[in-house]
Amino acid sequence: RSKASAHNGCLLYDAGMTECYSAYLTLGGGLRKAIEEGQFELYYQPKIRSTDEYAVGAEALLRWHHPEWGMIPPDQFIPVAEESGLILPLGEWVIRRACQHIQEWQSLGLPPINVSVNLSGRQFLQHDLVDIVQGILTETKIDPKYLELELTESMLMSDAHETIKKLHAFREMGIMLSIDDFGTGYSSLAYLKKFPIQSLKIDRSFIQDLGVDSDDDAIVKATIAMAQSLNLKVVAEGVESRSQMNLLTNYQCQEVQGFLFAKPMSSTDFVEYLNNRGPDLEAFIDPETL
Ligand code: C2E
Ligand code: MG
Ligand code: MG
Ligand code: MG
């Protein structure tokens, strides 16, 4: 059962609020209106390369600025949007907006950056998803290699044949694919071989107690080693401390994302962040001298 029904339809409570306003949300009216009235915004959280701590990418994270209730986090409205089906127009808006931002940043003269977008389960099952994405790429004229789609383990488990077809279609277009929240879903590792993906994002729950809980150390270390031998890039999510970062660097985790480096921010702030991020040290390493 989805989160929305598990909570008996009551998703959001506020201390001062007596009524549960999920009815409003589940009706879809709120979400539909929010799309039309531009209440959604994409925030961006930098992805940091471990070797020189240089920002090499970003994850697009959806924010809903509600005129009365303020900022509603995605964990609270995505399940509602999934149930009502509004995730389809909303998810399409997210992909389009991210591609427009990639295009905008490049036109500002910034070096191109990889942006990943989260897909939801229902959105991934959408039969014309590949065409929709192709349309957005044509419309925004961005190089598809800068767009990455984040999938979750559960999405890959449903209908293997259809899933593989879809993933190959994305790969043929040049889009990058990654598995989000890795380690929290089904434990079968067979799909890592079966599906054409390029990277894994280790879930924050394994990073949280790194250096404190030796089980987490073992899991993270083994996941990175396995990913490397399968030629997959590894990104650690939710890195909050220097000690976590040191361990991840020791384990040779290629990229990290977390509050230690930056919180998700508006596109305007992200442009400023990119402009201030300093030199790309690896760009100055002359392979001839190695
Ligand atoms: P996710 O894709 O795993 O995204 C990472 C989440 O971890 C984000 O939460 C981010 O703000 C948070 N985070 C990053 N670094 C840290 C850290 O150091 N400490 C802590 N405590 N948190 C950190 P956010 O933005 O609230 O998003 C939550 C989830 O909502 C996402 O998890 C994703 O599953 C979903 N989501 C967000 N945007 C979209 C979207 O556009 N479409 C879909 N389908 N889902 C989305
Ligand atoms: Mg994600
Ligand atoms: Mg995640
Ligand atoms: Mg998540």
C-alpha cells in the first residue's frame, strides 16, 4: 500500500491546524491548480567529485510553494500525486524544467553540467514516457548526455521485458541512468547486470552511521567495490560530516551529495554556486605527466 493510504489519507498535519487537509490534496484540485499557477519549483543539490571536491553535477528536487501552507516537501505530495495520476503531468513538467535549466545555464556560459531527475513508479510505467522525453530533448535542444534519470529498485522489478526495452530506448537516446536509494529495495543484485545503468546512489540510511556502525561500513565498502567491478559509478547520498566523507574517499566512492557540501537550492542560487565553485583541478592534470 502506498504511503497515502497507510496514513488513512491524512498526510499533513500542522500543530495549529485542527483539520486534516489531505482531502484537498487527494482531490487533486490543489496539485492541478499548483501546476497551472506555477507553484512548483525545481531545486538543485550539487553532486561532488570526491577526488577534488568539485561540483560535477546536480540532482533536481521538486519543491511546492503553497500560497497558504508554505513549502511542502516532496515526500508528502509525491505519493498523493501518484495516487491521483497527477504525477504524470507533474513528472513531465519536472523533466522539461530540468532540461530548460540545463539549456539556460549553458547559455549563461557555464560549463555543461549533468543533471539528474527522479522518476516515480507510475511515471516510469507510462507507455509513452520515451516519446515524451524525446520531445522535451528536441524542444530544449540539450545534449542528452547531460540528462540522467534516477530509477528505484522497485521500478526495475515490475515487468522486466518492458523495463529493459524502455531503458535501452533511453540509452540509445544518450540519456544516463542510475539507481536511486540503492540498498533499500529488493536485495536481488541480478538486475545490475541485466539493466543498462551507469550509476548507483547509495541510500542515505547507510551513510548516516558510517564510522559508527560497522555493519554500515561493511555494506558501503562492499557496495562500492561491487559497483566498481561492474563498471558503475557510485554516488553516496546524505553526506553530512567530514568523517563520513573521509571514509567514502578511502572506499573510493566517486561522487557524494549531502549537506556537508550544499543543500538543495534554487536555480538562481545554483548558478551563483557554480560561478563560485573554484577551479576544476582535474582539468589541469596532464595525462602525459601521470
Ligand atoms: P531522493 O531522490 O533520494 O533525494 C535525496 C533527498 O535527500 C532530498 O530530499 C535531499 O534534500 C535529501 N538530502 C540530501 N543531502 C542530505 C543530507 O546531507 N542530509 C539529509 N538529512 N538529507 C539530505 P527531498 O528534496 O526532500 O526529496 C525527498 C524525495 O522526494 C527524493 O529522495 C525523491 O524520492 C522524491 N522527489 C524529489 N523530487 C522529485 C521529483 O521531481 N519527482 C519524483 N518522482 N520524486 C521526487
Ligand atoms: Mg534521487
Ligand atoms: Mg535517494
Ligand atoms: Mg528517496
